[in-house]
Amino acid sequence: MKPAENYILQQPEPYKTILLQLQVLIENTFQEIELKYKYRIPFYYYKGKPFCYLNASHKRQFVDVGIVKGGEIQIHKECLVTEKRKKMASLRYKTIEDIKAEILIEVLKNAASFY
């Protein structure tokens, strides 16, 4: 098993379910995406370049979808968390119900347009 997949499957609930749902949505949306294990977390590469990562924050109790070019995204800004970061932005999920597939996909497609 690949380290990125192992990371996801080893997470306790509800993180594992959230991560698996995000993985399905991301991988079904993008053909040219590759899941790697970088910085001790699952990290997606798009067209060979860092694109977004998945991180289960047990301490803060959410799953973070960090988007490398998130600072350039102009849609759904009310859903993005920047926390004083200029280039990165995140979508955060505490429950599986928090995932709004349409918003996630639109944000990631907007980010992909910068590659």
C-alpha cells in the first residue's frame, strides 16, 4: 500500500470517512492528478506540480484541503481559510456533511486554471 493511502486508512473516524470522500471527489474531477506522500501527508500533484494536500488535524478537529495556489482563487472566497497566508488557502471540514462537492470542485477547478 502506498504511504498516502495508508495515511488515509489509518485515520480514526470521522477523519477517515472525510478523507476518503475528498479523495474520491478530487480523483474523479481531475485526470492528470497524482497522489503522493509529501511532508508526511497526502499531497496531490497536478501536471507534475504541487496542487493540494489533505491533512487531518486531530488537535483542531478538522480535515484541511490545502490549496497551493489558493491565494489566487476568486470564487467562494467566503469558504476559504487563509490564516494570514498569502499563497495558500484551505477548505476545512469537521463532518462528512460539511463537504459541499460543488464548491470543492469549483474551487479546485479554479485553482487548476493557474497551472
